[in-house]
Amino acid sequence: MIMSQSISRWATLVVLLCLGFTHAHTVITYPGYRGNNLHTNGTVQDTNGLGVAYDAQNKSLVYPYGMEWIYPCGGMPTSTNRTKWPVKGGAIAIQPGWFPGHETALIYINIGLGEVPENMSHNVVQPFQISGPSNEPYPGTFCLPQVPLPANLSVSPGDFATIQVVEAAQHGAALFNCVDIEFADVHDPNITKITEDNCFNSSDISFQYMFTTSSIGSGAAMLQPPRHSILALIPLVLAAGFGALM
Ligand SMILES: *[C@@H]1O[C@H](CO)[C@@H](O)[C@H](O)[C@H]1NC(C)=O
Ligand SMILES: *[C@@H]1O[C@H](CO)[C@@H](O)[C@H](O)[C@H]1NC(C)=O
Ligand SMILES: *[C@@H]1O[C@H](CO)[C@@H](O)[C@H](O)[C@H]1NC(C)=O
Ligand SMILES: *[C@@H]1O[C@H](CO)[C@@H](O)[C@H](O)[C@H]1NC(C)=O
Ligand SMILES: *[C@@H]1O[C@H](CO)[C@@H](O)[C@H](O)[C@H]1NC(C)=O
Ligand SMILES: *[C@@H]1O[C@H](CO)[C@@H](O)[C@H](O)[C@H]1NC(C)=O
Ligand SMILES: *[C@@H]1O[C@H](CO)[C@@H](O)[C@H](O)[C@H]1NC(C)=O
């Protein structure tokens, strides 16, 4: 079980690297992330089935199911390298296909206020569903160019917050990732500019709303039909990648 998990993760890494991914270990590609939490160690026997436990022998924590499943930020503590994000909201780009079981996934994007947020209870977009090409790990990115802040949330340049991205797989297990931000004036030159390279939608990922047909962020037209002709090609690309390297 652990063996096959780590092999498939390793294989994903290799495939993504082969496909020329510039942010090879990143789940939130814009505006950034707390750090690489694509990491699994220890065994479920070591932890007696817990997702995280202290391993006395090695004097460290072990995560036999993977760090990214630990609430609220995938096993990563608050970071000190905050990235600037506009006070009026901004872009969020995500690579959702790192783990098996995400042919469809529910995405939640929340924000927690303060340096070390007490909760991540401020929902910034309606939860939505994505459809990817495969239940095996797959490459690909999607980006919401203008995720707004909730109308009743008032923030100023210099305020700290954490953006949390939750991805629930088909069986309900949720993968957590965060980025620590500092709100900045919309014209602040230190906000990383949004470009076609850091904010784009891969053609093999499509979207459905769960509960509503209102638009996500400023982008309309969320209800796109899945693009099966393109979907069909991706497993071949993956298979070629695996075949060449295993
Ligand atoms: C913060 O630092 C970690 C560890 O060096 C790095 O992996 C991550 O990309 C950095 N995040 C940002 C937003 O700069
Ligand atoms: C913990 O230490 C033991 C003994 O040195 C080793 O066999 C085991 O692989 C270590 N666990 C991890 C997760 O590295
Ligand atoms: C397990 O992984 C965590 C997170 O990367 C790390 O802090 C810890 O030292 C590792 N433990 C062992 C025994 O390798
Ligand atoms: C979440 O934290 C905020 C402070 O950032 C607080 O105002 C709010 O009441 C908290 N909400 C819940 C549900 O705990
Ligand atoms: C902000 O508005 C949302 C819905 O628009 C609501 O669920 C939430 O409780 C409100 N929060 C506060 C602090 O008023
Ligand atoms: C942008 O970053 C540079 C280098 O860290 C810093 O010197 C400058 O003051 C920053 N500008 C603003 C508007 O914060
Ligand atoms: C990606 O697709 C979503 C959903 O259709 C849309 O809201 C968003 O604007 C698109 N992103 C880009 C960069 O076009």
C-alpha cells in the first residue's frame, strides 16, 4: 500500500518533470504555497492508523498517509515568507492532479485572517467540482484570475491572512494546502503579475458548480461541457511518460 503510493507519487513527479512543469512540487502555483508537502513517511502500523504521530525512535513526526491530508494546511506550519496578494482579491492557480482518485474533485477556497488564523471559515468562492482526465495522477493547472474577498470582510494593505485550498477526492478525503499572504495595494509592484504562464486553464480540466450557476470570481461560463476528445489523449501521454522511465 505505502509502496504503491510512493511509487505512484514518484512516477507523477517524474511525469510532471518530463512534461516540463516549472513548479514541479507545487499544488498552489499562484500566489505560492507554504512549502513542499508532497511527502509520505512512516507506516500505518507505526502510527496505529493515525494520519500523523510522533515516532519516538526517529524523534520526528511521521505521516503514513501523506502530509497533505492533515487539516488545516497539509502538515505545514505558518510560514514567514509571505507573498503579497491584492486587498481586493486576486488570482489563485492550482495543480489538482497530484494524487490518485481525483478524476473528479470538489474544490473549496477559504481565507483565514491574521498572522496565525484561528479558523479558515471565510469561504471566498462557491465550492465547485473539477473533472480531470484520469483517476491516476495527472498534470494540469487551473486558475481563477480574480477570486474576490467576501463583501463583509474588510482588509487593508499590510494585513496578514492565509489562503486555504481544500480538494476533496471521490471518497471524501480532503487534501489541504495553504499560502500565507500579506494584503497589498492593488498597484503594489511586488505583487507577482498575472501572466499566461502563471495563470491558465489546462484544456483537460473542466468545471461544474455543485449548488449554483452563479459565476466564480469574475470569470463567467463555469458550466462547460467536459472535453472528451482532449481527455482521451492525456492517459496516452501519461502512459508514455511512465513507460519511458519505469
Ligand atoms: C516559502 O518557503 C518555502 C521553503 O523554502 C518554499 O518552498 C515556498 O515556495 C515559499 N513560499 C513562498 C510563497 O515564497
Ligand atoms: C525510523 O527509524 C528506524 C530505525 O532506525 C528505521 O528503520 C525507520 O525506517 C525510520 N522511519 C522512517 C519513517 O524513516
Ligand atoms: C517525516 O516527514 C516529516 C515531514 O517532512 C519530517 O519532518 C520528519 O522528519 C520525517 N520523519 C522521518 C522519520 O523521516
Ligand atoms: C473565525 O475567526 C474570525 C477571526 O479571524 C472570527 O471573527 C470568527 O468569529 C471566527 N469564526 C468562527 C466560526 O470561529
Ligand atoms: C459574511 O457573509 C457570509 C455570506 O455572505 C456569511 O456566511 C458570514 O457569516 C458573514 N460573516 C460575517 C463575519 O458577518
Ligand atoms: C518591494 O520589494 C522591495 C524588495 O524587497 C522593497 O525594497 C520595496 O520596498 C517593496 N515595495 C513595496 C511597495 O512594498
Ligand atoms: C478558468 O476557468 C474558470 C471556469 O470556467 C474561469 O472562471 C477562469 O476565468 C478560467 N481561467 C482563465 C485564466 O481563463
